Amino acid sequence: MADDSLDTKRFPHRHLLGIEGLSRDEIALLLDVSDTYVDQNRQVDKKVSTLRGRTIINLFFENSTRTRTSFELAGKRLGADVINMSVSDSAIKKGETLIDTAMTLNAMHPDVLVVRHSNSGAVQLLSEKVNCAVVNAGDGSHEHPTQALLDALTMRRRRGNIEGLLVAICGDILHSRVARSNILLLQTMGARVRVIAPRTLLPTAIENLGVEVFHDMKVGLKDCDIVMMLRLQTERMHGSFFPSVREYFHFFGLDYDKLSAAKPDALIMHPGPSNRGVEIDSEVADDYSRSVIHEQVEMGVAVRMACLDLMTRGIGDDPDQRNL
């Protein structure tokens, strides 16, 4: 790592289950360490031996190309032994419970479990049954902490600071763990957050999170520094939330007309995978003068390296580390 002063810093939580509960300093530490790994990943020799001898198990109950691949790459670049568990081929499909699976994996003495699950709270439950560190790679509609961290790193590197930014999160807020984690992180770091969506795709009493709520894209995007689009999570929808995809795009899909309300240099973000012609126009998504979608993917590897690094520092010698 380039910054030696960060080498000895410790993350005070045993697990990373969410952004909720993290302090401003703790988030800043995660971002600072991530920054050093961005530089490392741009070298010809990208591999270090920081986690040599450590074992990381990626346990994904939901499919995810970006998140699983970046966690795998992060672990390998740190020198760890990385195991990807395919749930479709595992004993879980034969009737084994989540707790049984946790106990089985715990007996193998891994250092970190990276878990993605379709049910909110499942990762928390699993973390209570194992001795190793657990990183939440997304649980239901609850949280996706590393996505929020990589989004924040992208913003910070492009804008210099998160404090004072006006960020609009647009689309399917109701089903989005990305939206929730971003709202929590951005507000902790001093940004103003707006959410823009049809009423049917907003959680009840979302105003209690301290966000400004809009139902019109051009009004909500006025003077925004960051425009973050979210995909429609149809796999979590039961019932009708909007008349048609075509009508949804007309009112809430990001095109240049709607984007004109934001600042001229507003950055366009999307956690992926993006549905072109649904929540974002192809021309806008490919506008590399403003779109940082591919940069978010790059930042994802660095953030996950930082998380794995920090979560394994002092494992086994600090029984007083508290759970998050």
C-alpha cells in the first residue's frame, strides 16, 4: 500500500453488515484505504501478499456478476485463497438450513465470509453463528454497503469531497438496498440527498431518512451534482407498480432532456446492471464525458480489497471487537 500511515489502522467492527452505525471517520478510513488500492490496481503487477495464508469464502445465494467477480478479484489480488461457493450445487438445495450451512463453513475456519442473500437480515443471522468476519454483499432490500462505498469513492475522486454535494437517487427506491446504503453514507458524509421516483416505488415514510422527495425528474434534478439511476428490480415486484416500461421511461428514464436540469457537469452513475431504454438512455449511459459507470466498476475492486484488508487485521487477537 502506498500510504504507510494507513497500514496499522484498525477497523473497530468485527463485521461489515451495513453502512448504518458507521461513523464519518470509519467511512473515511474505508475510503482512504480504498484509494491506495486504486493505485495498486493500475500497476502492471497488481498482486500483493497482504492476505497470504488467509481464506475467503464467497457465498452467494443470489446471482451477481459484478459483485462476486470483484470480491473474487479483490481477494486474489491480496494474495488470499478464495473459494466461490455455488449455492445451486450446494447442500442448501438439498434442504440444509442457513444456520447449518454457517456451522459447516465455520468448521472449515475461514477468515472472511462474503455473503449475498435475497432475504433482509439473513447475513446478520449468519454472522451470529460464525467466528470469522462477515461482509454483506447485499441482503434483500436492506443494505449493500460495499456498493455505497464504491459510489462514494467514485464521487470523492471526481469531486474532491462528498460534503456539500447534491445527489439525486432516481428510480426503484422501494426495492433498492443500494439506495438505502447510499442515503445513509452520503448523509453521514455531509451530502444532501434527493430521491426521485413514482409514489408506488418509494418506501413508506422515506422522508424520515432525511431525504428530499420528488416525483418529477426535471424538478428533482435541478442543480444536482450527481445523478444516480437505479434499475427496476422486477424480480422483487409482486403486482403492478407502473403502467408499462415505455411509460416509465417517458417519465423517469434519464435522457438529455431531463438531465439538462442538473448542473452542466453533473456525473451520471448507475450500480448496474443497467437496462437501456428503461431507466437510462443508451446515449446518456455512453457519454464518457459525464458517465462514470465503468469507473464505478473499477472502484468496486479497490473498495472490496480495502474491506477484506481491514476486516482481517487482528483477526484472532482482539476478542473485544464489537459486532456491527
